[in-house]
Amino acid sequence: MAATNIKSKWVSGNLKFYNNSGTEVFAITSTGVSLQNVSFGVSDILYFGDSNDVGIQWDGTNFLISALADDELIEIGDAGATQKSFDIKWYGNSAAGADYLYFDASANLIYTTGIDLQFKDNDILVFGTGSGASGDIQLYWDATDMLMTGTAASSEFKIGASGHVINATLTGMLTVGVDDTGYDVKFYGATTGKYMLWDESADKLIVVGTADLGSTCEADAYTVGGVSGVDFTGAPASITVVKGIVTAASST
């Protein structure tokens, strides 16, 4: 803003500056300094702080907020006893403000309308407050696989809750562990104490309850009761089971 465009005069003990149109742009009064209708040119910088600690400018392409020192903080709102906050709305590319990201201060909620959130390879979404920046759970895509890892040794992942069931459908292969290093897998029934357990350390499928294989079961081998039970090792084509007891096996 060129100096030739500014005129000043005293008004009732206040120093006021006006542009060529007679509009007040800057004033020094007993209550402070006021600015209005002020225009900054390309790369003109508005500084804040005794040492020009923060600068704001338009560089002809981007609007920049720069700091003299690293890791400065920008606060929006007032964190006092009677907290005052702002809703924040960032618009996307669609016309008429159809797409946006919105922070609703009164609801303590961030949501999007028509806006996608993208995490690049190895960018981590962190859950929990434990272990500093690592949190308790980390979720990320490593350019090959989708990984969910826990900071603790025995974190638990649950889907749904009592009275709030969430159905899950898996259309691909489910793999638990890797070859030579597996994990226990347990399925509960509707009766207390009944379950089916794949015991990784014992390499054994344990059924506490009734195993119903139907009237016939195609298999190469079938074992009931371990060593003392019934063990067909001759690769029968079918096995007949009546009330949980193997009654016959046929190779044809």
C-alpha cells in the first residue's frame, strides 16, 4: 500500500488515516489501534510478536502463515473457564459448498460431507493414549498388506458388543498366523461352557459340546477320542456317524 494513498488527521484527540476515497483504514485512539479496509500486496507480510515471531502473507499463489521458531501453536477459540469455541468448515471442490469437512465445536465432532480421507503408504492411524505418539493400536497400509498392530502384547479386537451385534462377512481367505506359528481360535456356542477351540500349541481342534457331522462325512481320516478312539487311516471315501458315534466307514 503506497504512502501517497494515505491521508491522516486528528479527530477529537485520535489519529486517523484515510485512503483516497475518504475511508478510514487505520486509527490510533485512547482504547487502542484499529485497522479496516487495509489491503496487503503480493508478498507483503503482516508480522506479530516483538521479534516478528509470526508472519502472514499472500505470495501470489498461496496464503502462508510462517513462524520464527519451530513447533509453535495456533489456538482457535478461548480455553478459559467460560470456554469460547468456533465451528470450522473447510470447503471442497464441488459447487455451492456441497462438499466440506466440518468441526462442530458444540458436539465435539469432526465429520465430512463428500470429502474422502486418504492415508498414504505407511501413514499410521493411531488409537489410544498409551506410549505417546504410538498410542495403543496402530492401523496402516504398508503398500502390500493392511496391518493392525498393538503396542501391548495382548491387545484385543472386538466386533460388536452384548445387545449390539455387528454381522461380518468375509469374501476372501482368512489366515490366522503363519506356517509353523499359529494362534488359538475359539468359537462360543449358545450354552454356557460350550465352545470349539483350535489349540495352536497342541495342534488340536477341541470341541466342548456336540460335534454334528451329519449322516455321512467325506474324509481321508477321522479320529474319535484320540489314541483310544476310532482312527480311520485307510482314506475311506465316506464315514457314517450316528449320534456322534462312528458306526461304519467305506472306501467306495
